[in-house]
Amino acid sequence: MLDYKKICLWTTSDVAEWMEQNNFHSYIKLFTVEHGIDGKALMMLTEDDLRNPPLSLRVLGDIKHLMICLKELKSYVNTPPMSCHLNGPAKAVQFRTIHGNSDEFPIHDNPDHHSLTIQSTDEWHYERQTAKYLKPEFHKLLFSYIYMFIVFILNAFVVAIVHDRTPDREKYPPLPDLFLDNLPLIPWAFPACEVAAFILISILLVVVFLHKHRFIILRRIFALMGTVYLLRCVTMLITSLSVPEVHLKCEPKTVGSFWSKVHRAQAIWSGFGLSVQGIRTCGDYMFSGHTVVVTLSNFFITEYTPRKIPLLHVISWVLNLFGLFFILASHEHYSIDVFVAFYISSRLFLYYHSLANNRVLRQPDCKRTRIWFPLFSYFESSVNCIVPNEYEWPHSAILRYIQQRRNLCHHLDIK
């Protein structure tokens, strides 16, 4: 495995391995065999070196992608003072930072001091953190959808089980609750919450439909939804809470067979667990699934839309908060159900995106990430930057894919 902390000690074989990992297969012989580029030489390459003899790369896309990878590679040199000795100590090339962390800024030649100085520029920060092209990886999208689909089926079956385990109202009255005891019941509040959820989901679908990197966003939606609902299955099974309000009407409990529970789970799943679809189950309190949906929808909308549209973000947050209020006002859930659901959904969203945006999978100690977050490691292994908020009509993506295939075939014919 390549040691990114000692790039300057890389041999030509290490450089070949790095190029193989970044899909520069056609240039491995040119760089490592014909020109003997090792780690030291690799760190000194500039875009002019790639364009001009003796390398003379002719494919613009390859030049740009190679420079992006080289800049990211240089960002790993972040432990000053670290030096790459070219021809003895007198000509040491030192990597040092000015105004902050070295992995945030570009590296340029400093001929007066035989060093590479990392300069602080906002333009470089955005260029390094975002990419011109991110692979859609349809197989990962399909896997994430299957994962969420299976979890939703499991969730419906667990709801059917906990419904039959709901404590008897006469023996176990509603628990004391700070909000429910002081908030009057609003009969139409729960349908209003589902209307707010429908509006948020509709906005999110439009955002995903128009986003250039729609498949990566969909993959993240499926992964996070599946993970949160899987955790919900566990919490519902562990403890059965009493019904939070005496007015709630629960469907009769199923007696006996396993297949009766399967039939009820099928009804819950096909109706998406919505009261407007006639689904009236009890016992699935810890934690609120409606809160999960409105919260994750809000966070995805605000993450993948530009900050230049503050009104959209305000509307999204208002719908989210009103959705939570309507759940409490309907007395369908305890306050702790809503609080825990909001906390878990928002934290998982932020943790997931913090890891993805900080290129944790590219760090030398990424083994811990793969052990503790295997699904994250799989889904985000090829995304080494912040997903930029760029928009296009879906047919443009199809045309771009066709053009890329043509360029690739033309490139192979030339060689």
C-alpha cells in the first residue's frame, strides 16, 4: 500500500501504482519507464511539463485530470518541515505552509529558496475540493436502492410486530410528557404534517432531477434513509411505549399466525405508513418516521441547492419545523420520539457528509473508516471532493456520456 506521508521516497513502481489507481493506465510506461519519474520528480511536475516535450500529452482532459490528482497528492505533504532531497541537502525542496493547513492550498515553485511554497487562495480551495466530472457509478446506486428497499420491508414487518405488543391502555396510561401535557390537541395536525412532508419530497425530487450529479445524491439519499430506518427497527423492538394519547384509534391486533403479520406489513409498506392512506398502527413510537423523512428531505435540499437562493432554504426549514410541530400537536408521538428522530437524522447526515467532503478515504489511516463505516467506504470510495451544485437537464447528461464514449474510442484509435 502506498505511503502518502512519504511521497518523496516513492520509486517509479510506486508512481506506476498511483497512476493505476487514478486510471492513467496509458501513461504509466511513458512516465515511469521512458522518463523514470519517481516520487520526487512527480511532485515537481507542472502543467507545462505535461503539455511540452518530452512528455507532450495531447489529450486536454487527461492533462486537467492529472493536474487535479497531482494537486491532491501534494496536499498530503502537510507535516512541516518535510523535504525531498534532490541532489543533496543543499538543494532540498521543502514543503511549508503559509496561513494555515497545507492541504488547503496550491504549491508553486520558489526559485530563490529552492522550495515549494503553498499559497493561500480561495480559488484553489474551491478547485481542489470540487471536480469537473464525477462518475455516476450506477451499480452503487442500484445497491443503495436495494439496501433501502430491504430495510423498508423490514421496517414494515417490525411495525406489524410492535403493533401487537402495544401495552394495554387501561393498564398502561399515557406517560407524562412536557409538551403533550401543555399542547392542545389539533385533530388535523397529523395530515398537515404529511402534506409538509409531501411538499419537501417534491422539492427534493425537482432538485435531484435537475442536479448534474443526481445519481450521487440519490445514492446518498437511499443510503442514509436505509441506515436511519434500520436503526428505527432496532429501537422499536427494544422497548414498547404506551399509547401517547387516549384519543388514538389503533387497528385491531393480529392474533396468531406469522402470515397475518406479513399481510399487515404488506399493507403498511404499500401505504408508505401514511395516515392519509388509512394506516393506523400503534407501538411504533421510538422514533418518529415522519420526523426522519421531513428532516432528511430538508437537509438534502439545503445541501444541494446554492446559497444564492435563501428563500428556498427558509421555506425548507419552515416546512421541517412545522412538520415537527404538527406531529407533536397531533399527539401521535411522544416528544422524545420527535427529538431523537431529528437528532439522529441530522447527525447522521452531517457525519456522512463531513467524512465524504474531507476525503477521509484517501488518508493513510483509512482502514478504521472501512471497518466502522463499510457502506460509506463502498459508496464514497470514488468521490474525493465536495459534490458541486451544478445543474443541467437530464438529456444533457446522456449526450455528455455519449460524447465521452466517442472521445475514448477516438483516443484508443489514435494510440
